[in-house]
Amino acid sequence: MSVDMASMVGAWDIALVTVDTLRYDVAAGEAAAGRTPHVVKVLPGGRWEARHTPASFTYAAHHAFFAGFLPTPVTPGPHERLFAARFPGSESTAEGTWVFDAPDLVTGLAKAGYHTLCLGGVGFFNRLSPLGSVLPDLFAEDHWRPSFGVTEPDSLSHQLDQLEESVVAAPAARPLFTFLNVSALHQPNRHYLPGATEDGPDSHAAALRYVDTLLPRLFTLLTWRRRPCFVVLCADHGTAYGEDGHHGHRVGHDVVWTVPYAEFALSPGEW
């Protein structure tokens, strides 16, 4: 493992940004075509890494992420992890893995001194039901409103407005763990493609291009506190648009299981 997360926790801010429903093939194609220039700047080698998600829909995938099981490289393993709950016999815990004595990463980081912030997107973060409160309940601070959701064409801009408020108000002496669930790619996304009457890979790609335009602001806010920030940027799962008769997700198709993944460091002032 090239990242020594064990030495970074406590000294660095950390961000987990999940682009909900983003397909690997679409993300890789847009990057290769030069249509997502801002994300290409931070991708190692200018390319997304293909990984396998631990689950095929948002709720289950994020439970796994928050337990330390981020998307797994597609090559044969075992693969060492950035974060891991203390678990006897774990084959994916290495010297550089940050091991936490808690049931989830968010609680573990809070015990290590982090202020934990959740900016919800899709319905599993909206607190409109007991189910929609399970994941936000892990955090010291969480935010969701309809303008963050899947039907709002400028959802990420509204989420970043809240992020700006939250980073300014966050305790200056404590490191910050930011979780952002970007809802824009999730169906419905036809509103990002003028003239489209239904969702498809083209409108999915258009939604990603919208997200890319706002990444400079996101990266500026993540380093506004003048701390370096380690970022994991990935999808929680993909989605099907008719492949082999499948539509949506929560199915075992490759377009759902294979997701784009990147991890990188941001330095204050570079954005």
C-alpha cells in the first residue's frame, strides 16, 4: 500500500466523496475524451481506476465504506486497505492501514479527534424516515434538504454552499472528516441533456460534466482550513440503462459492480 494512512490520521483533513451511481465506463470515457478536465487533474496518471464495489446500491455500499471496506481493485488480492476496524485475522490490514476500535470509520475518526460532517444527497441521507436517518446518525454534523436531492439540476452547487458554511464554522483546532454524497448522476438525470426525454448513458455523462465544472470549488473548500486533505473520490455503484435487459441497480451486472475510484492529496492554495 503506497499510502501510509496510519501516519496521516490526526494530521490531515480527510474527505470521502461518493458520486452516487457513476458508471466506470462513462467516467473513463469522459476523462479520455477530455470532457471532464478538472477531475483529470487530480486522477493519478489522469485516469480513473476500475474497482469493484462491495454492494450494488447506496445504503449497503455506504455501510461497507463506513466500515472501512472501500471499493476493491479488480486485480486478484488480497488488497491492503486504507482504513480497517480492528478485526482478528483480517488479511487486508497492513502496516499503513489506520486501524480503529469502533464499529465504523466515522465513529473511529471522531474518537481520534475529528469533527465529522455529512452532506447528504440521495434519499438514504434525507432524515425523512427512520431508514434515512441511519447513516446521518453516525456524524456529529449532517445536512440534507430537497435542493441537495436527485430532482434538483444544480444540487451540487447547493451542497457546496452548505460545505462552505460548515468548513468556516468547524472547530479550527480539530481535523475535519467530510463526507459528501453527490446526487446529480442518479436518476433522473435527463435534465442535464437538452432535449432528452429519458435517462441514458448520454444524460449520465452530461450529469458528470456538470459535476466536473464544480470540482475546483469543492477542492478549494476542502483545503480552505489550510490543512492538507486526503481525498477518496469514487462511485458507490453504477447503474444499468437496458444492458442485458437490466435497468437501475441492486442487480449483479458489471455496469453496476465496476466503479471508478481515485485517491489523492490536496494541498492548500493549489485550487
